[in-house]
Amino acid sequence: MHASTTPRRSPNANYQTVGEEAIIIDINTGSYYSANDTATMFWELIDGQRTIADCAQTIAGDYDVEPGEVEADLLELAAELKDEGLILV
């Protein structure tokens, strides 16, 4: 996966935001995942239009950190979400 990847949420994944965190549910398996505030922001930005780099830029602006730091974390998170079948690339 690369910063230029444009992930989208799987149609088999549903989520509900509770406070600043999201609960993501795989409707096929019933497995659920809790996302912290940064992961929730990433999840909500994933739309098949934005690249991971675009998402990193947005999140970095909100947290006043360097986009490169956020991008590395998002690449790792995106790989995990893909492995779980929650996003498609």
C-alpha cells in the first residue's frame, strides 16, 4: 500500500460514532473494532476519492503535526483495516 492509494470502506463494514470514537462492525462476521479519535477521523475520510496522503494532510492539520508522521501511521492502519476486510483498495 502507498500514500497514493485511495481506499474505500467495504460495503460489509458498518460503523457508529460514539463520542469521538467509532465502533466498526463487519456485518459478515459480526466482529467489531473500536477506533480511537484519529482512526475514527481516518475512517470517516475514507471515501474512495481521497488518497491516504490526502487523509494524512487533513488529520495533520487538525492535530498540528507533520503530515509525514501521520501518513506512516495511516499506512499501517490502512493495512490492518484491509487485512480485516473493512476497506477495499
